[in-house]
Amino acid sequence: MTMLADLLSTVFERPIRIPGRATADARSTPDLVEALAGTDGERSGQILGRLILDRFEHMDDDARLEFFTYLATEMDFDPGAVRAALDAYEQDPGRITYQRFAEAAEPRRQEFVRRLNRVPQATGELVAMRAHLLKHTRSNGALAALDLDFQHLFSSWFNRGFLVLRPINWESPAHILDKIIAYEAVHAIDSWDDLRRRLAPEDRRCFAFFHPAMADEPLIFVEVALTKGIPDSVQGLLSEDRQGIFAEDADTAVFYSISNCQAGLANISFGNSLIKQVAVDISLQLPGLKTFVTLSPIPGLNTWLAECGIDADPSDTDRIRNLAAHYLLESKRADGAPRDPVARFHLGNGAQVHKVHADADVSDNGLAQSSGVMVNYLYDLKKVSQNHERFATEGKIAASSEMRSMSSGGKKLLVEEKGQ
């Protein structure tokens, strides 16, 4: 960690007691909200903020929906005031008219959330609050603007400059290791022995991003295997009886599991920074590493095959690999982006679709979502910026010649299936 990161961690982690903190208040929640929005006092603001946060924690779903609805409707901006301020700015552009327009265009709820965040240890509670909000936005479009406000604020509070990269190993505190087990979203960790096999050996690494205001809560973590050559199955990587190697003998770093930990930080991207930072850091420690790849799931493959009317037959490995290649390179959403969410993530980071493997994940989940097929995304540190730029501006997918050839084979299979 940098000196700045250490300093921030010290400041944010230090508990701060609010003198005279009230434990109960007869006012309604909307009254407390308006009181916090209207106060300029630091101490009174922290007491009001703590009251609101504590009350929210004990609300049921209906009460939380009422709370979110109040913020979305009663603390919105005034369209008339925005139009008037914009007219004034257009007629007389300047510092004062711009400031008045900016103030009019910002919903009052944004400043309300900022004031809540001034309460000690409130950042994590606000992340949890947004997780509850997201459950309601799925069925209530009127809350979408409120969620965008949370995203706007979180994008600033959780930008890369504030994130702290920490290694996770078998000697890490137990409460952190517990959370690694709980948050693992790709390949379930079944026991402490399983976790030990992923963290303790010399040829294994794990890194996580933390925020100084949530020092005990990983935001996202990546598990890394150091290997000789590119692996073709996750079973081989995680096998109990696999033969380990010395880290100095490895030539490849495999990012085999990336897990987002906080539901309330959905659509706040950390993964691109995490993978690139870990790749750079590991290459400095182990100069023998020449290749950086993922071993990634293909979560949408079988759903796509079913929509195409194709039976996913994992026993025909060449056929399923060709179809998988075509899906990854050619299947798109309505907006032109790759249909597969994992592909969107890695391609957006500047990776290349490198190779697909059959029988790579024979777990129940792996068979259900992709008939066991997995994919390597290659991170060529010399080309990630160029790949990212082409993908972001032109939608071009970086892929190996092998993948393009296999995709063509998959296209022919689709045509043949539809012609029958």
C-alpha cells in the first residue's frame, strides 16, 4: 500500500464517538430526513444521521420502500427552477449563474446522502442501503433516478484513488477469511481446508480491494494460480492432490475466480483496475511470469444454444467448442455489446478471447450454464490499452486466430442446424 493509502486507512478506521447521541426520537422518518437536510450543525447533523441510519436498519421492506419513495419524490429537483437557472446562465454565462444552475439541477437527496455519510462508519451502511434499494427498483421504475444518484455518489467515493489493494493469505485475520468464503461467487469454497488449498501454497495468490471507510469489508477479490502453461480445467487447478510448484518456476498467472462482494456497489466497476494492478504487481515480484490469463465461465452459453434450437452435447467436444467460440465473438445484445456478461467485462478491460476448453468445469453449475466449457481471456499488458480503446470506441473484439477460426466453424454448425 502507498503511504497515502495507509494514512487514509488509519483515519477512516478510527472509531469516532458522537457525544450525547440520542437513541430514540418521536419524529417521523420524513421529519428526520428534512431536519438533516436543513441543519448546518456538525454535531446535530451526525446525531440526526445516526438516528436515520439506525431506524432504516430496523425497517421492514414496506417501510424501506416508503423511505425510498419519499427521497425519490419529495427530495427531487424542481424542474421549473432548473429551467429558470439555465435560462439565466444562457443569457449571462458566469460563475454565479453557473453555480445557481448547478445547485438547482442537483436533487436535494444527493446532499442528504452526503450528510448521512458524514456519520462515522456510515459508508458501509449506505452501501447496504443501496442493496435494499436495488431490490425495489426491479419492480418500481420510479426509484431509478434515486439509484442513479447513489451510483453518482458511489462512483466518486469508491474511485480507484481511494481503494487499497491488499493480499489475502492464510495468515490474514479470520474475519476476513470468513468473508472470502462467503463472498466467493464463481467456485464455491466448501470448507476451511478448501480455503487453505487456495491461499496457503506457494503457487497461489489472492488479492482484494478495500476502501478505507470499510476496512473489514472486501469490495472485490481475485484468486490467482501460478502455473506452468495455460490450464485447461478448473478441476486441475483446485484438485486436492495436484502437484504444486515453486512460484519462481511459474510462467503463467491464472485469474480463475473474481468475486464482487457488495451488492450495493453494483455497476461501480473495480474489476478492471484490480486485474491490471495485480498483474503488474505480480510481474514485478516474479519476473519469470510471461502470460496473464483468466480461466472464466461462460454463463450464457447454454441459454443461447437453447434459443438457437441447438442441443448442447458436451460429449462432442469439438462441436461445443466451436459453438462457444461463435457465441463469444458474434452473439450480441441489442446495443451491439457482447451478450455474455463475463465477456463484456474482460473485453472492456482490454483482454483478448484466447482459447476455449471443453470439460473444463464439470460441476453442476458449470454443466448447467455452459456444458462444462470455459474460456481463457488473455491480458497482454502491452496491448490491453489498445484492445480496450478499440472495443470501447468501435466494438471490436480482440481474439486469437484460433478463436476466429473456431467461430467460423460454429457459424457453419448453426447454418446446418437451421437447415435441417
